[in-house]
Amino acid sequence: MGPGERWAWMTLFGVWLIMVGKLSASSGPAVPAIYVFGDSTADVGTNNYLRRCGAKANFPHHGIDFPDSKPTGRFSNGYNSVDFLAQYLGFKESPPPFLYFLRDDRNNFMRNVLNGANFASAGSGLLELTGKRPYKRVISFGEQVRQFDAVRKAYSKVLGSPAAEDRLSKSLFLISVGSNDIFEYFLYNETRSQEEDFVINLLSSFENHIRDLLKLGAKRFGVVGLGPIGCCPILRIRSGNEDECFEAVNAIAKRYTLGLETLLQKLSSEGVQSMKYTLAKSYDMTLALIRDPVTFSFKDSKSACCGNGGKLNAEQPCKPDSKLCEDRSVMLFWDQFHPTEAAYKLAAMALYGGGTQHVSPMNIGQLAELQF
């Protein structure tokens, strides 16, 4: 363990102590509402409502450590980072799927969406076509933004324009997206001769979606940068060497995240509708954990906890008949692609209260308190 990684771990432990104190003293949520956009890393059950969708997690062993061992649609053994962030911000639980409000709670839609909604859809991406070939029906980031427009209209109708603008400006917009675009680039693009153009296209799409959200009243953004996704169990297998990460995938993920950092700085410096943001440095933090899992209280940073086949238990996705590890708390990966609840929690701690080695230019806790 290097001194930098040791310091990072000690810092996160300090963050946890600070959060405990804040939560015990808190009289209510730090922000009026949370709105969540992205893919399976943030989905809490959106895809359960999509009939033709092939990207679902509403069956065992998913949710085995969730209350009552309920498979909710989260790609996790329990909670994900959105759930923990919501708790750290003072909410009892993270917001339910937007489609839940639209289909199962229509009578209370106008009132309940004011407290937040989750639009994230597993398998989706920045590009409109991402997820359509492997999973048929997913909700892209662009479509999620268009869904939020319905929420914006509900705000104006219930609260009136000035109050709606004020509440939205104080609400938090969480975004975790981009991995699936890169996965599919490597899955379907055999030549991969236009990598730079591909990354530029992703960043342009992200910028367009952010500008659309800004027009709809969003001001505070919590953005999760991409981790070293080439280190996921299934991509280790596809690299041809299970002991090594798929570095070509990691290179694009890193290039995209660096571009994302520059883009967010540009938007903020332009003074685009007083936009403020937090960017999680997921790549460096996750790579440190993969290289030295013991420092972060993990024992295995390569294998899937739920799966089947091969050295990494990851040749098959997590299913009811999959092989399941006994101690999920010491595993980094839940299935072929996704973190365990323990890893999600560590990421949420860093995003909420971490220092500049974890987030920039500020953490979510600071962003929530910011007056502007």
C-alpha cells in the first residue's frame, strides 16, 4: 500500500465520521429533491416497467442483501450508490423510478415527483442507439431528459414559476452514464479506427443533454466519471487474460473522463445559468482499490460474486441458479459488470464527503450547501 492510497483510506474513514455527525444533527434533507439519470449503476427499477427490455435485475440473486432479500431491479446484492447518497443527504430513501409515479401512482404524480425521481435505465447510454441492439428497449439519457420535462411542467403547475425555479435550482441532479456506450463500441465495432471521433461524439452528446437540463431549471449536478471499466470480470475474460484488465477499454474510459472534466469546467466558467457541479474521480479511486483491495477492506477485486463459469465466476450473468459467494462485503464485483453494495457505499462516501483526490471541484455535501 502506497502512502497516497493509505491517506485516501484514512480520509474516507474521516468522511464517514463526519457524515454520522451530520446525519444525527440533521433536521431534514439537505436538498429539496434528487433527480437521477443514467444506466444500471443508478437504476432502481426503471426497466421493470419496460416490457421488451432485456436488461432487468428483478429476480434472485439480485437484492439478496436488500431488506427482505427483495430483487428490486437494482444491479446489486443490495443498495447502490444513489441509495446511500440519498441517505447521506437526509432522505429516508432514494427516489423511486419516474415510471412508478407515471404508472402506479398517477393520482399523486404531481405532488410526489416534487421530492425526486429516478430516470436511470440499465443498458442505456449517452447515444440514442446504445442498448437497443443487445436489450431492445431501454431509455437513453436523452429520453430521460425528455421525461424530466414532464416533472418540470408539474413543478410549474403545482408551485408556480418563481417557486418552481427556486426549488429546482436547489435540487440535486445525479448522472452516472457512459459505460454502455464504450462496451458496445468494442462489442460491435470491429475496426475501432475512429476512437477519437467516438469520444468526441460522446462528449458532444453529454453536453447537449446537460444544456437541455439547464434550460429546464437544473443547476446542481453530481456527475460520476467512468471507472476503469476494462477491469470488470467479463471484460477481463474478453481481453484474453483474466489476470489483466482490458486496457484498450480503459484507455477510452479515461480519455472520456478527462474530456468530461474539461467540458464541465468550460460549462461552469461560461456561467451557463449558474451551473455548479461535482465530478467523481471514479477511475483513479477504483483503480487504487483494484490494485490493493486489502487497504479498502476487500479481499477480491477481480471475480464476480454472482455468476457462473471460469476462474472469475463471470462467464455467465447473475441468475437464480448462479453460484453465489458467501461474503459479499469483501467482494468488489457483484456480477459481470457491477459493484457490490459494499463498493457502491464506498463510492457514495467519496462522492458525498471526499476531498480533491476523490472529487472536484467540491463534494456533494458542499454542493448541497452552496449558496448561489
